Amino acid sequence: MKTAKQLPPSATERDPRWAAVLARDPAADGQFVYAVKTTGVYCRPSSPSRRPRPENVEFFASAAQAEAAGYRPSKRAAADQVSVAAQHAALVAAACRQIETADDLPGLRQLATSAGLSPHHFHRVFKAVTGLTPKAYASAHRARQVRERLGHAGSVTEALYDAGFNSNSRFYEAADRLLGMTPSSYRAGGVDTAIRFAIGQCSLGAILVAQSERGVCAILLGDDPEALLRELQDQFPRADLIGGEPDFEQLVARVVGFIEAPALGLDLPLDVRGTAFQQRVWQALREIPLGSTASYAEIAARIGAPKAVRAVAQACGANHLAVAIPCHRVVRSDGALSGYRWGVERKRTLLERETPA
């Protein structure tokens, strides 16, 4: 009696992910998805759907990659995505509370163990939900604590211990990066910090340019020069604001020249101050080529935080460096112009000047 010849296992069958699909292993959920060529849908590994033939299966690291390849979620997978997203949000919220309430900042492995995930998977989930790595979130939280404590503590030493630093050396190593100036200067509202500035006029209205010893720290646009000066004073309430220097007004002329003729380019040293997330967004904005635009969703994807679209919009709104950090090049997904800190009409004008004829 003849027996059927046993064929060697296919590439899919040799892939360890196929074993997880056969076992409907829930531990593999979040690690990858599998797509079925004959149906055009993708599923999570533990899906109770009928098992496909291995030659019809394609693996992807994420649902986003499967959708980019033209697959759609199965009905069950679509429902699962909502459930998984809610679970991830709850886990990350708990991790954020753990970071914020810990005396000593917890490490990645400790946070992942508390969440019941592997360190690699937890790191990816945390970044997808918050737009930051756990370490960057901890740094941003500590920066907020430092700013708050310096405003209310009796001394710098008291503030550093309240913010979770256990030694002066660690605090002063981080303070310059977190604050952009010495702790004592920040606590005093920027006292002893020299900010040179000048106010001029351009076709977009009034313009104020300010520079610290690090670089240009503000480029503000508006209708009222006095309002621009008040905004700078609010930003540095006790800094030494120095205006009216002829040499500095040449810098304003360079910025105005760029506004009028963007093809000239604008290469200035910048003093960029913001949270870790804001700085990632602002760096992505600076990488948008002249004459091009990007959507808020595209910027979120470029910085590895595709779900943080709203946070990207907030970071654009917090930008103090008009045109140097070109938040005017960010538009809605349908290409329409949305809010701009200095007015949508200014945004429209800037984009029209940057668009090739």
C-alpha cells in the first residue's frame, strides 16, 4: 500500500510564529500579527478564527505594517484593537503614576514587571501611548518637579531633594539641560540671564527676535509690538532684557529677510527649551524641506508616536521660534490649514512664499 509522500515544511511552517498561531498563544499578542492572502485580512496570534493554510500566511511586526501592505483587520481584530488599546492605556497610566510617586526612579525592567509585559514590549507600548520612552517621561516629570520646587522651595538644596535628586552633583549635572540656566537663576525668574532683543516690522506685521548666550530663544510675530515685548517678559520675568543694540538689529534683519524670501535660508544657533517630547517634535519640524508640508499625523509617525497627534499639535502651539522651527509647515491630513500660534493668514502667506512657482 502506497503512502502519501511527506513534503518538507514550508518557510511559514518553519517560522516560530506559526507555532504561536497554531497554539493560539495569547502571550504572542502584541508581538506580531498574521495576514491571510486569500481573505485580505489580518489577525492576532490568539484569534479563534479558522486556521489558514500556511502557504497563504504572511507575518507582520504590527497591525500598522499589515495595513500598509494592503490588509484590513478582521472583524474580531478590529474589536480587539479597541480592547487592547484600552488595556495598554491603563497599563501606561499605572506606570506613569509609578514613575511620578517613586522616591527612586524605577528602571525599565521594574516597570515592565509591574505591567506584566516583557521590557521590550512594554517599552514599545509606553512610547506608542505617550510619545515618549519611559526614561524620557521620567526626565520630563523630573523637569516639571524641578521647576515647581524651585518656585516654592526655601532653597535650591531643598528643591533638589524634593524633586528626587539624592546628591548635589547629579542635580547640577541635569539642571542646565532641564532648565536652560543655573537653578538659582531659574528660581529667580531668569535673574542674571542676559536676553538681547529687538523689535522690527515685516510684511507679516511686528516681529520680535531675542537671543540668549546660547542662541536665538524667541522669534515672535503679531500686530502689537508692545504685546510681543510683554510675551518675552512673561517668558523671562526677571532676566536682564537688553534692547536697542544696533549690531543685534542686524540679526532681526536676517530673520525678516528670510520671511520675505525663504529661499535665502536661515541658519541660526537656537536656544531651544521644552520637554523631551516637544523637542522631538520641533526637530522633526526642522527636517521638513522648504516648500513641503507634513500633517500632524505624519509628524507623530516620524517621531515614533503615531497615536500622539494631539500632543504634536500642542507642541506646535508651544513653539516660541516662528519660522526657525517651521510649525507653519504642518497641516491637517486633508491638506487644509489649521490653527497657527501667530494666525492662519500668516501661515498661509508663509507657505505661499515657500511654494515653488
